[in-house]
Amino acid sequence: MKTIPLTQGKVAFVSDGDFECVNQFKWYANLSRNRWYAMRSVTLRSRKEARETGLPLTTSQLMHRFIMGLELGDPLEVDHIDREQTLDNRRSNLRVTLDQNQQNTSKQKNNTSGYKGVSWHKFSGKWRAQISHRDKLIHGGLFDCPVAAAAFYNWMALQFHDEFAVLNDLSNVTVADLGKKAQFAEMGVAA
């Protein structure tokens, strides 16, 4: 493992075999969605051509996409297996995917339930479990409490996303959190 210096006092980690290729460029640290990423600026065309065509002069390239050999604009995604370690760009922490990158995300910031894949369904007055799979939204049902919806979301995530699933942490859930025993029956769990 080798390190690549970045701005902001950060460093990126790369596999030994990628060091020479990656180290020939200047890289900077960029904070996006509370995670740091290594990036570089890429010149696309001359200033004259950019001025004449109105197209951008430069663009940014993420180090992990560069390492995995993806061209600018390639629809494939590169996913950090350890999604917390986004400056770890060793090949052992990267995988190229077409569909799974969004599956490996945490709950959104505007989430009100406290659980990934769980939202309030105001028309029914219940909590809804839903998951996205292959660009389709799959509804998992309506539940009396958010914990039950989160448990069902976890089951759906394992079914649809397999190794890419990011599950809700239900390790501290109690029977009181789940409310009515009937809710357990809906989930196929004995209370």
C-alpha cells in the first residue's frame, strides 16, 4: 500500500501496482456528502475551443474511477466496499458495478423515521417500507411502527441487494419498540 498526498492535509491509499500511474497527477481532497474523495482536474479541450463551442474547458475525475480504468462519462460506477473509507482507493476496497452503488448508501439526511427505507405514509397513517431495485421502487407494505418497517426493509435489502445490502441497526430494539403483537404476526415473528 502506498499513499498519495492530497490537499486539506489528507492522503489517499492506493495499491502498490497503481502508485506510479496515479502519482503522475496532482490530486486534491473534495468533501462530498460528509465523505472525502480524491479528485483531479482534467483538461478536455483548448481555451479557444471551449470559448468557441461553449463546452467546458475542464472536468473533475475521481481517483477511484481512474484506478479502475473508467473513461469520463462511463455509466459504470465504482463503489468503495468500505463505504466509510472513501480515501482508501486500493483495489481490494473497490468494485465496479452498474446497479449496486446506490444500494450501498446510508439513510438520507432528510429521513424522519431514523431508518433507511422507511417513511411516513400520511394517507394511511402508517410507516411504509420500500426499496429501490434496478431503477424500480418496490413497496414492502405498511406498518404500525417504524421499527417493524425497518425490519421488513432489512429483509427486502437482503433479498434484492445481497452482499451490497446496507441494513438498519436493530440491535437495541425491544418488544415495546414494536408495539402491538399483531405487528409481529405480519412480519412472521413470534412475540
